[in-house]
Amino acid sequence: MSLNKTISVKTIALLVIAIHFFSCRDKNELVNEYEQRIDFVEKVYPISDTNNSRWFFFSSASRPFGMVNLSPDTEINGAWDSGYRFKTDTIKGFSHIHAWQMSGLSIMPVIINQENSNSIFTDFYSSFSHDKEVVKPGYHSVGLERYGIDVELTSTKRVGFHKYGFPKNKDSGILFNLNTMLGPCDNAEGVLEQTGRTSLEGKLVATPTHRRPKPLTIYFKIELNVPIQSIEKDSKTGNYLVLLEPVNQAVLLKAGISYTSIQNAENNIIKELPHWDFNKVVMDSKEEWNELLGRIKIKGGTEKEQRRFYTDLWHSLQGRRIINDANGEYPDNTGERFKVGQLPLNSRGELMFNHYNSDSFWGAQWTLNTLWGLVYPEIMEEFSYSLLQYYKDGGLMPRGPSGGNYTYVMTGASSTPFVVSAFQKGILDSNLDLFYKALKTNHMPGGIMEKAGYEHDTEKGGGLKYYLEKGFVPYPNPDGQYGSHQDGASLTLEYAYQDWTLAQLAKKLGNDEDYKYFTKRSENYRHIYDAVTGWMRPKDVDGKWYKNFDPYQYQHGFIEANAAQVTWFVPHDIVGLADLMGGAAKSVNKLNAQFVEAENLRFSSGDSHAAELHPEFSRIPINYGNQPSIQTAFIFEELGRPDLTQYWSRKIVKQVFSGLSPNTGYNGDEDQGLMGSLAVLMKIGLFQMNGGTEENPNYQIGSPVFDKIIIQLNKKYYPGESFEIICFNNNEDNVFVDDIKLNDNPLKSFKISHKDIVSGGVLELKMKKHKDTTN
């Protein structure tokens, strides 16, 4: 036998063994290994919609819900059109806090020379080029063209980490712009002092705003890897310039943040960033983001569709920010005097939950409730306990806290559906009585439902007394102007829905009296339905219909919407609403006609929240750029026409939630993950009309855009490993579901229970075309 023949025989034998080995391995194990190699962070497109963004919209060098949200600022005046705006080519600083009504600690590396030594405190902005910029979740790098400085940014939860590449043989410095307008508020009373050869510390005050009426002190600790040469304070601006000793290495800067003390700011650095390995922090951040983004894996669709999906999912984990330190201390601004609170620790001295700053939960019933409740139950649990902590401190459960205090943002008791959903899904399983007491407080006189938007010192704007006495909130409010969003028709509908969700929790408790009481209140929506016009219509205090009524007129009795959009805001009783309209068939025809008309305006009021005021755009009958009507596509399914739900939801995804550029993204008001969450849910084909607040909540099945969706379930909360959705024959034409099977068993309806999903399994959808889609 020749040598070549011997090698050939051995090679074949080894191949046979290898084939046998791999065929014996678990198929799922191989699939999991492949899926684990996907870099979800690389799929995210952070600069989406940044030409229309607001202060807290953009994120780059940030961890999920991190106290620090470090990024460049190209616009710094006002809560709107500020922060990182893609079309502005000038960087005005790198600041650490981009949160709901909060900002702070703006830093700018500079080069000092003879030309700018006398003007550096007022003339320090630098141009930059997007061509030399890298933006990813957890990382941002950019070049300051004016100075020739390369800047890299990353962070832990509470510590910003900067890396500066200064040009050699230049006088290098860092400006601390502690006293400046920064987004939603002025930063004032800023002080900085050197505490060591390479360390600094200081504080500043985020001054009150219309929405956050109390000041908030921001403390910080700075550590450098290079010596400080000098520190100079400017008498006019009150800001500081720190000159560095000449170095021939990258300058690293750690900035620990705290809302309670400098000591805690320093302790946050000790706990979270004890080393100087910049690349390690970048990789740790990437790993954290990948774990959360990887909870939903998709197959099929185009590369652009996949990138947009993970951009949406990333946004669902953005905006809302931790406010407590690593040791659990947090700012409590709910009382007359500021105090430092302490979160509970477990037996190992670990935090039991984090405390949060948050924009409103207005609209969360159709977004965060479902997505977080299914994919991120640990986040929903944390937020629920954070809301309860506010109740323990200040007597009310907030609907949007900022700086450790209530802001009374938007309207109603929007936290109620969120917490009730967490209980109904088994995410919360203790302290039921206390949670219920807190929620009920909000629904009664003296509670948060009584307050209109940003009504800090009075309780007349929400019109609750009229809702209880007359069964509706009048418009205009006969008591006068108190706060914002006093549009009585919208308030009536919100209160009715939120009352229904609270009734479900009363039922769970066995409290029959409260269950009957709040169920009865939930029927108040009927009092403002005008059978003559066929729309919800405002009433004055005497019960007379609003005169010169125009269902397409924006913000006349309706909050950030018109009657055409808000008429359908009865998520707890769609069938009852349809009965008022003359039955399911008439209701379907009416709503379908609205969608046909809305399609001409691409289902949204322009490309930004401000565009809703446009005289033409504001008259759209369905608006997927803001929260009041984002449930409407799934109403068809509730009325026996799932085909129309599938048809229109696909259209909306394509028109509203498919763009991937700085000029487009959410076509309205993203509101800290709400619209990102909605986009995710519509693309995976799962929705909850009443926010998942009934016992063993149901999910409506829509029309998924991907061939396969794998949802990894959290084993701490749910018994199943994963839930898969497989769509056969899925494409742009085949948007209709012809056949449904759950774990090989046929489903007769287009609904699936929460219990069935979290038990794990496979949902199979056979897709098809449809001949008639508009009747």
C-alpha cells in the first residue's frame, strides 16, 4: 500500500468520525453556538432620527439605564432640538447626564495657545466630521478638528470614562463647563477643586424647570492618569480650566457621578471602575448590551430590517435612568426638604432594586408593559419597586419622576396599568396589599389622577371631582387653567381605562367592593360618546356638547391628538365601544376608512413631535407618531377582522418604523423607549390591547415581518427556555396568517395566553396573500 493511499484512507476515516460526532451533538447546541456569535451591538444604528432628536433621545457611551449617559453635545439650549443633533457640525462639550429634565457635568478637552489663552472660556467649540466618527452602544469616538484631539468615550453605570489623544508638544487642558445652559436646564453654582496630584472633585446644581420644580445637586469625582499642572477659575463664566503636565500618552479621565455626595461619587468609581483599562470597559459594555439585545433573535428580512429591529430594541432600553449610588443611597426630593434615602439591601449587602428617573408611562400599556413584561421581566420588577419607593417617600406613585421628585408629566395614573400588568404576569408576587394601596391612592381625591400635567401645587386641573360626580371631565375646565393637558375628553377616557385596570387588581385581591366600584367608573367613557357625530366629543360642565365640533381638530378636548384618533381609546372594552357605534361591522368600516385616509400622510403627523401642530398634519385620523392611537391596528382583531390587523400593521411598520437614517426613525415622539418598543412588538407580531392587565393576559397575534423569532425567556420568572415564532412563506406580499399552530396543535383564534408563551414552545404561522384588503 502506498503512502498516498494510506493518507487518503486515514483522512476518510477521520471525516467519518467527525461527521458522526457532529451528528450526535444536540442540534440546539450547535444553533445556540452560532447565535451566540452574533454581535447585536454592531447591528444597532444609534444615529437614527438624530436630526429630530431631543435632549434625552440620543445615547452612545452608555450602559442600559445607566446614571451616566455620556455623549457629545452639538446643541445645548432647551429640552427640544438639543443634545446630539446630527446636522450640527460643532461639538460644544461632552456631558454626562441626558435624562428626563436633567443634565450635568459638561467637559471639553482643549489645546491652549497664544491665540485663545484669553478667550478659551467663551470660545472653545470645535468642528468635527462624521466621516471620522464611530458611534455604537457603549462607545463613541470623534475628532475635535479645531484642536487635533481624538476623543473616545465609554462608561460604567455611574462612571464616565474618557480617553483623549492630545497632539504632542502642545499645552493640553480640560474645560469644566459647570455653569452653563445644558439641555432642559441651567447648570449653576458649579465649583471644582483639586484634591490630589491627579484628582479633582466638585458639584453643580441642575436648576428647576417648569416640569421639575426643585433643584438637584450633582456631585462628581474626577480621576486622571496624568498629573495636573494647574487649575484656573474664570471670573466671568465661573467655569474652570485644568492644565495638564506635558505627557506623551493617552490621557484617561474617570468621572464618577452621584446625586447624594462627593463621597458616593468616589465610591461609585471604586465599585465600578477600579482599573484603567479603557478597552475592557468598552468590551464589558458591549457584552452587557449584547446580552439584552440577544434576548430576541431574528432570522429573515433584509439586513436593513434587521438593523432597524435591533435599533428599536435598543431604544426600548434607553432614556430612563438610575439615580441611586452603588451603595443604594438616592436623592429623595418628594418632601418639603431634600433628604438622602437608602434602598433596601439583601442579606449579602446587595441592592434589591435600583431607583429610577423616568419620563411618563403615558402609552406604556401598549409598549413597555408587553415588551418588558415578556422579554425583560427583571426590569419591570425593578421599576415597579422603584415606583413603590416613591410612594413610601412621598405618598404618591409617580407617573414620571425626575431628580427624585414628582413631575406630574402628562396625565392620569399611568403607572397603574404598568404595575397591574406586572402582577398579572407573575413578575410581582409579594407586597400586593401595599402596591394596591399605593395605586388606589392615585385614583382617589388627593391622588395623582387629580393633577393635570405639571400641576405641582394644586389639584384642580385633572378634573377628577367632575369625573366622580358627573361621569366625565368637562372641557374647558370650569375651575380655570392649572397645569397642562386639561383636555377633558382624553382625561375621561384615560381615567376609565386606568380604573378598569385597577379593578382587575382589586379582583385579584378578592376585594369585591372595590372591584365593582372601579369597574363602574371604567364605564364613564360612554358618557362622552356622541351617537349623532359618531365620535367621542367633549362636554362642558353642564353636560352640553362642545360647539363647533371638528373631529379632526387637534387639542380641542383631546391631549396631543384629535377626536378621530382618541375615539378608539377604550382598550378595556372594544366590544362595548363597537356596540355604541352600531355594531362590529360598522365600527370596522369606520376605522378602516380612517386608515385608508391616514395612509396618505404615512400614518404620522410629519417627521417630528413638533410637526403635529402643522395645520395639515394635525388632521390625520390615525397617528403612529404619538401614543394616543398606536393601538388602533389591533382593534380590528378584537372585532373579528384579524386580516385587517395584519394588513395595516404591516403597512405601518413599512411606512413609520422602517427608516434608518439621521432624518427618520420614529416620525414623532419616541418618549424613552415607548415607540421603539411598539416597533419591536409590531415586527414580532405580538400585542396586548389592554396592556396585559387581565388575569392570565392574552396577546393578539399580528403579522411578523421576520421568518423566525426566538424569544429567550428569563428562567428566574418563567418556566420555559424560549418561545419561537416561525412564519412560513413570509414576504412583503404574504402578510396574512392562514393557519396557526401552537406546539403542533391548531389554534382557533388569533390570541395566545401569557401562560402558554412563557411555558415555552413554538408558534407556527402559515402566511398567504389576500385578494381584498380594503373591505
